Amino acid sequence: MDKHARQLRSSGHRDHLLSGTNLTKAFIPLALGMVVIALWQALTQYYRVSPIVLPSPAAIAHAMATHWPLLLTASWTTLSITLAAFVLAVIGGVSLAVIFSLSRTLEHALYPYAIALQVTPVIAIAPIITIWIGYDRIDLVLLVLAWIVAFFPILANTTLGLRSADHNLIDLMHLYGASRWQILTRLQLPTALPFLVSAMKVSGGLALIGTVVAEFAAGTGTATGLAWTITLATRNLEMAEAFAALALLSLLGIVLFFALSALEWLLLHRWHESALRKTQ
């Protein structure tokens, strides 16, 4: 009984230490950010930096408060296109990777075209896609271009994950009469899951980058995302508003990354080595 109590106290002490470590990890970047902002504010005031060159944090905060309805609408437009492109990239990438795992002939036939799609700069094909789809459907243009950017990491990593299944276990399942579908769902897909969620963290950021770059390249004024807001603000030399939109864009990327990191932990923390909490 005493041994059990000591184990409980030791476990509680360890959890307390881990909680304190997590708080420290969260506090350090926040403290550094506050120091940088304070230094930025002080230097822009001391050297009287022109707001056209570099607005102060106070001016950026004022611009964000003044233009908040516009910035909120633009943020939602950018986020909705990013999420739609990301979801389509996951569905398309996983589906094609599964097809590749079932047919090497199709993989050899289609994979080079997927690579060609990945290495083609979005800014180069944006005018073509815009003409094909139409200037009156610019949101669809942005969705297609963002999907192109986000698609390949999902396909490549999921394909690698499906190939990484233990061949001895595959042979054993064949020996017991398992079908190809059973091998895929019970062995290959669980093996590929860590590869997939890792690729999703990359693809989510790429979807956001693709949306922004596509809007810079194909925006015509009918798009109302953050990139177009930055374009209009810089044209009018309203740099504080441009920086406010840029800050929101960065915040979207950070939130998206941590959301996907939380999903990774949720899916893997009970069984995969990469997500298991260190107890020693």
C-alpha cells in the first residue's frame, strides 16, 4: 500500500513538473514577443521613422481597430479558401496514394504528372487558370491554385507511409487469407497515419501560402482576402493597415499549425513513439 502511494505521489510530481515545463515553453516566446514589440515601438519613436516606411506597433493596433470589420471579413475569406483547399488536398492526396498502393502501373503513369504539378510555380499558371475559370469566379481560381500547392505533400508522404508497412506482416496476412482491402485498412493505413498527419502540418501552411500567393497573382478586386487587402493598403500607402492585415495572416498560420499539431497528438499520443510523453 505504501509502495502504491509512493508511485502515485511520484506520478503526480512528474505531471506537475511536465505542466511547469509546458508553461515555461509557452511563456518564453510570449515574453520575447513583448520585448520585441516594446523595442520596436521605442525605436520608431526615438528615430522618428516614417509610418510609410515602418509603422509603430501602436499605429498598427490603431489601424486594426479602425478597419476591424474589413479585416475580419478578409480574414474569413482567406481562411475559408485555405481550409477548403486543405481538405480537398487531403482527400485527393490520400485517395490517389491509396490507388498508387493498389496499382504500381497507375503510380508509374501518374506520379510524374503530380511532380510536374508541384514544381510548376503558382504565379506562372495563375493567369491561365484565371482565364479558364473566369474573372467573375475568382474565389474558385484561388481555391484551385491553393489546392495545387497543398496537394503534393499529402500524396508523397501518404504514399511513403503506405509503402512503409512491414512486409513480413503483409506476407503473414496473405498467409492467413487476408484480402488486399483488409491489408490496406488494417495494416497499411495505420502505418501511414503518422506520415499523413506530419504532411498535413506542412500542407496546411502551404494551403495558406498558396491562397495568399494566388490572390496576389490573380486578384482582380473581386477577391476580398487578406492578400488583396495588403495590396490595396500598400497602393494607398496605408502601411499600418497593411501590417495589421499581415499580423492577422501570421496569426491564421500559427493557429492552423497548432490546430493540426493538436490533431496529430490526438491521433498518435496513445500508441506512436513520436507522440508518446517521455516519463523518464
